[in-house]
Amino acid sequence: MYSKDESIEVHITNVITSNITSKVNGYFIINGQKVRFKGIAFGRIGGHNVYVSVSKKAKDILKMMGYEPDDILVRVQRKMVEGDVILEER
């Protein structure tokens, strides 16, 4: 099992914005493993919210590392809402 305090570093590599939503691409690093994700961010309907998804292969890798993928994705989403991310320049 993993510690809830285990560090997750979230990197945003691309953002495509519209009036209400933004499509987001990036990756997070947990225990040295880089995991790519896609997401959508809502900024005006009921406050800030983010939905992040990863591939089935990425979920399997997280499971093999002893993590519950849904728990990790919630932590990534929370970091994004709180602005605890690294924005990479293109």
C-alpha cells in the first residue's frame, strides 16, 4: 500500500481553451513513473473542476505499482484545481 502523502508531480504540456472548458494534456510522476493523461477543465459551471483520464495500460501500471488508479487520479485532479502543477513551455 502507499502513503497518502506520497509525492505526485503534475506537469501540463498542452492546453486548448474555449469559453467554458479547456482540454488539457500532460503527465504526472509518481514513484519515478511517468504517466500520461488527458483531461478537461471546467472553470465557470459551479466553480473549478477537472476530469482526468489515463489509458488502460497506465491504470494497469499503477495497479502493478500497488496504487488504486482512481485514488491517484483524484489526487492529480485536486492538484490541478489547486494550481499545484508545472506548466511546460512549448
